Amino acid sequence: MSEYDELPEIFDPSTHKGTLDVIPAGWYPAQIIESSVKDASNGNGSYLLAVFQILSGEHAGRQIYQNVTLQNASQQAVEIGQRLLTDIYTAIGITTPTKEINVLNFKPVMVRVGIKRDKDGIYPDRNIVGSVRPPDYQPKRGRTTPPTPTSLPWETPKPTPSNPPTSNSAAPRGDTPWR
């Protein structure tokens, strides 16, 4: 029996939480604790694996693994990766060209965490990092909460002093079947 056929110590699964639930979508203070460039498993390019760690609050210590596309046959995937990488470098204050990825580590930032759901239902939901901003970034109120029944995007806005009615805006009707 080799030394790799056994765990280094006895493991008791009853003493550990077995699943990692996703954290709610929203803005969190975080830092990248690990970064490395990897080849895509399909041989179709490369990506930056960035491991973000939440720094404070109820979810402090939780980690989010984010792949940032660097090279790929899909130009759209590359552009999305370049935007996120630009967000990261800008958030930590690096605006000049560099090849270094270690400069990303252990710099506080604000991250917008989202939830990616598998459309086929095969894989569990997982967290993703959608945006990265400087650590002093203050998200606009209301942008991270889901819409309420009175603020659905397809409803006609109610006139207010800052939003006066226009000649082509329809007044809300109480007899619409979907209300």
C-alpha cells in the first residue's frame, strides 16, 4: 500500500457540512487568493482561474472559482473574458500593460456575485463573479435586489415630480388580465 492509498488522518464526514450552497447574488468585499493560467480541457484555448474569497459579512471566507477566458475559438468568449480581466486590473489600480497575474492576488475589491443555473438541471447552481470594482465602490441602491411587484420592468412608470407623464404614456389600468 502506497502512502497515497490513505488519507493522512481519519476523516469523519458527520462532523462536516456536506454541501456548499450558493451565496445570494449581490455585491461583496473580496480578494483573489489564487490565480493561475490553465489550458481549456477541450484544447480550445486558455483561461485564468481566479479564486475569489469573500472578506467580510455572513459569507466571509467563502470562495468563488471564476474562469476568465483568455484564448478561445469564440471571439465573443474572448471579449467577455477581456472585459472581466480589465475590470479586475482596473479595480486593483493597474492600468498599464503587464503579463503578471500574481499582482492580482490579495488586493481588496468589490465583486458582484451572481448565480449560474444549469439550464439542463444536471449540475447544481454555482456562484459566478460578474463584475469587479475598486474596494471603495458603493453599489447603487436597488440594483442588487429583485424587482418588486410594483417595479416590474414592463410596467408603465407612475408619474412623479422627477418622472412627469408624457403625451404618449398610458395610465395604469386596473382591468388588465395579468395584474
